[in-house]
Amino acid sequence: MKSLIYIILFVCLASPLFAQDAHKLLRSGNKSYESEEYNEAEITYRKALEEDNTSFTGNFNLGNSLFKQEKYQEAVKAFNNIPTLDIPDKKKAEAYHNLGNSFMQLKKYSEAVDAYKQSLLLNPGDDQTRYNYIYARKKLQKQQQQQKKDQEKDQQKKEEKQDQKKDDQQNQDQQDQQQQDKQEEEKGQQKKKQQQQQDKEKRDQQEQQEAQPQEQKMSKEQAERIMQALENEQKELMEKILKKKENKPSKTKKDW
């Protein structure tokens, strides 16, 4: 962080065009800052800027007081206002330097590198800014490498999750297929049992029918043939009996 001593000197050498009230407020703010009463200093600097918002000292000291309170995002806003002011490049370089420091605290290393670069372009001989610039680049490189690792890790987790989901789906499909096969098998067995039962009932019915005498229906011609056959058999039988009697000698009557 750029030293506040220079800022105090700058305030003492401030242009007479500064409003008297703003000048007094800046002095009061600097006293609070030196006493490490940074919140009180912030309040006073903001009041000074209400009197003159183009004040380099007011914006710069406000940024410093916010930085000391670890209000880094607000400090960024304060330091960002300074390069737009009509001030020497060296002052702008100091603002960019402190802007880079604020970004470093926020771990916004890419923005910090850009801020330090702007400071060096305005004041190439500032060794402290050069050191911070190199340090910020190393931190940015390390951050990018870590981000790459995190992305690869996240991608790996995502792929593993997708693979696991795929495996779970395959297992579920396999279980569903096995369940379906089992149901089909049970249906087949049930159908087979039903068919066997039906076949058994059919066989029992056939056996029962065969065990009962069946009434035979015959035509008139069949009945006539049967009667004729019976008559022929009766006729042949009578002829045999008569013939047997003719050939057998008659018994002599017994003389009493």
C-alpha cells in the first residue's frame, strides 16, 4: 500500500481552489486515519468528497481507509474513480497500485495484474509495483492451474456420475428384464399346468364315456341284415337237429 505520509504532504500543498470546508474535512480525516480510527476517517473523507468529488486526496484517502477496514470491494470503487481525474500520471500510477492491492485481497488476480500493469505504464520506475506485478502474475498462474484441476476434477466427477447413472440404469434394466422373464416363466408354467389339467379332465371324460355302454344306432338296412342273419342261423340249426335225428336209430320199445 502506498504510504499515507505522501498523502498528508499532498493535502498540505493542496491547491487554494479547494473549498475551505473540504480542506478542513480532509485534515480531520487524516488525523483519524493516523489514529487508526479508519471508520471515522472514512466518514470524514466521504463528507469531504461531497464538497469536492474531484479531489484526488479525498478519493485516495477514502480508498485507503476502506482498505484498512478490509472493505476491499468498496476500496476498488474509490481507487477506480481516480484515473478519470485530471491529475499527473504519477498520482494515477499510485491509484492503480492500490487498486491492484485491493484486487489481490479479493483474490481477483487477473484484475490485479491489469492494475499493476497500468501503474507501471504510468510509472515504469516503481520497483514496488513491479514486484507486486510479478507476484500477482504468479498467483494468477497458480489460480488458473488450480481452476483447471478443479474443472478436470469436476469433469471427472461428472463423467463418473454419468457412468454410475448408466450402470444403475443397466442394472435396473437387467433387473426389469429378469423380473419380466420370471413373470413370463411363471405364466408359462401356469399355462402348462392349466393345459395339463385340461388334458387330464379330457382323458377322464373319455375314459368315463368308454366305461359306459353306448347305444348304437343302426339304419333299417343294417337291422334287416341282422334279422336275416339270425333267421339263417336258426334255419341252419334246425336243419342240423333234424339231420341228426334221422341218422340216429330209434330205441326198441320195452316190452312190459
